[in-house]
Amino acid sequence: MNPASPSRRAWLIYGVGVFGYIVAVTQRTTIGVAGVAAAARFHADAATLSLLAVLQLVVYAGMQIPVGMLIDRAGPRKLLIAGMALMIGGQILVGVATATPMAIAGRVLVGGGDAMVFTSVVRLVTAWFSGRIVPQLFQWLGLLGQLGQVISAVPFALLLNESGWIHAFLSAAASVLLALVAIVLVVRDHPPLAPALVRPASLRDSLRLLRTAMAQPGTWLGFWTHYTAMASVTMFSLMWGYPFMVHALGYAPSRAAQLLIVPVVAGALAGPLLGRASARQPRRRARLVLHITGLICVTWIGLLVWPGRPPLALLLVTLVAMGIGGPAAVIGFDHANAFNPRESLGSANGVVNVGGFLASFLMMYLIGWVLDLHSAGHADTLYSLAGFKLAFAVQYPVLGVGVAGIVWTHRRTRALATAPHAAG
């Protein structure tokens, strides 16, 4: 296939893959918007509420490497179909749940299905496209996928408030069914005339490909890039942003839902620019991510040290900085794509995708733990502004580990690079 002119079928498959990812992000982020309703429905404290999101991300992150190995072995189409089926079952279970354990089981299924989507679509991109367009398509995938967050923040939140818990989550499950039908009808693993990849025939062969991917410093540079750039915006959007803005800052629920769209808009504006920069100047990818991480840290300092309630302008700047971190995290897949052979890209992308969600669930759980510790069991102070300011400070040690990882692996990749296009 000519990399300069991808076929119409390639674009159609990409479009369906993007739609599937939008739907997956919607399912992933519904619990953040439903956090207040979940606390009332299940009579849950902050730590238990965070468990609904954290366990989902633990499953997501824990499945990334096995999913990557399965993509290398079975192909992305089968994984996409399985992922959609799991999310349908999970959202139905959450919708009919009347107790926390049942809701947690549903979110585990959602996390398992969600885990199969992004890396499968990334693999479709590398199968159907080539050349400098690939980093840009990665960015557009991540960018358009965040429309799922908009859907959960606005239509889903409205449906939840107007029609109730059950109708909202069953409607979310119906949207996954639509994506599943589209994937079955349209998606194929590779172009019909492309040489077929040699797939691993056994678990031993799959483990060999995994070891190949994990031996590449570029894979770990991608891991730490994803870990560092994605964590804050995921933590805020998926779990703690909505309660923080409603309870600690006093915004109306509708205003808080609207503000959750700000990082999406920021990512939409920054993503194409970062995609072009990553394609044209691969040697500066790591430095670019470090600068963006620094911006996130500086804006959060202003928000946390502001005496009393911070002004809306400062909150908006912080939301924009976190939003830019979303597309910056996608640069991690550019590293994996540059340093790994095609036959092990599924495994490499799986390793990379663990990073951001590992950091995110660490942040989310630690924030819930600090909130409970600060409130000392008093429900009226659980979501206090002082408690949130203290809890949000846990971002810094988590991000510090990621920055150290980027610096270390970037030095290793530069030392081992033998061609300009492979430099990190």
C-alpha cells in the first residue's frame, strides 16, 4: 500500500476503530460523572468510591501486556469484538446493581473490555497506514477518543439526572452494542494484498515477542512517557475532578460537567500540533513531554497554594495544562513504533499503555485515602477544600518517578540509536 495515499477502506476501518474507542472512553468515564450519585446509591465513602474507578484501571493496566500478546497472536479485530462484548455486560451489571460489590464487578468487566480497544486500534493503524502520517493518526485517535469524555460529561450526565441510574447505564451499554456491530461488519486486520505477519503459534512464541519488546529501551521510554503525561488528567476527569469542583469549589453540577470538557478542548487543539512535532522532530519527543509535565506541575502548585478558593481563571489554566498532557502521552506509542519490529508491536504497545493507567490509579486511590484520613470519618468534611488540596499533592511524587524514568530511558535510547529516525 502506498503510504502517501491510503485506501478508502483504510480510512473506513480507521473511522470505525476511532468510533469504538470513543465508545470505550465513554464507558470508562461514566463513573466519574456518576460519582456523587454512586455515593448516594451505594452509601459509599471516598475510599470505596475511588475503588469503583481504581479497580477498573487496575484491570485495564493489568491486562495490557496479555492483550498486547493476544493482538500479536490473534489479531486486533477479535480483541475489539471481545472488548465490546465485555463492556456491554459490565455496564448492564452496573446499571442494575443495588450494592457496591455488584457495581465493582461490573466496572471490572468494563475495565477488561476497555483494555482491549486502544492498543487494538493502534495496531490497525500500523497495519493499514505507514510513513509520517502514523504519529498524526495516533494523535487523532487519542484526541477523538476524548469525545467519549464529552459524551459522559454532558449527555450521559443529563440522562443520569433526568432518567436515573438504570436508564443511563443501559443506554451506555446500547452505544457499545452499536460499535460492536460496526466492528464486525467493517474491521479487518490488514489489507487483503499485504504480506501476512507470522503470528506466534504458541505461548512460548508470544513470550518471546514480549521479551523482544521489553528488551527495547524505546518501549520503556514509551511506558514512562505515557505514565507521566497522562496521569493527572485521567485522575481528574475519571474520578476526582467532579467531586472537587462540586463540593470543594461550590460549582453547580452542570457547571462542573462543562468544565470537564476544557481538558478535552485543550487536547483537541494541542494534539495535531504535537503529532506533527513528533513526526518531524523525533529526537525532541522526550524533551517535549518533560516540558509539558513541568507545565502541569507548575499550574497545580498555583491551585494548591492559593489561599482559600482559587479563582476560575487559575482552575481553567490547570485544566488546559492537564488537557495538553493527554496527547503528549500518545507520543509514548511513537517511541514503541520506532524501536520495535511489526510482529511485536502489540506487546510493545501493551507495555506502553500500562504506564498512564498505573500512574492514574495510584493517584486516584491515594487521593481517596488522604481524603478519608483528613476527614477522620466525618462525612461533612470528606470533600472539604483543605482536604482536596492536601490530597492532590500526591501527584508530585507519582510524577517525579515518571520524570526520572523518562530521563533514564531517553539516555539509553540515545546511546543505542543508530539512525536519526530511531532516536528518542
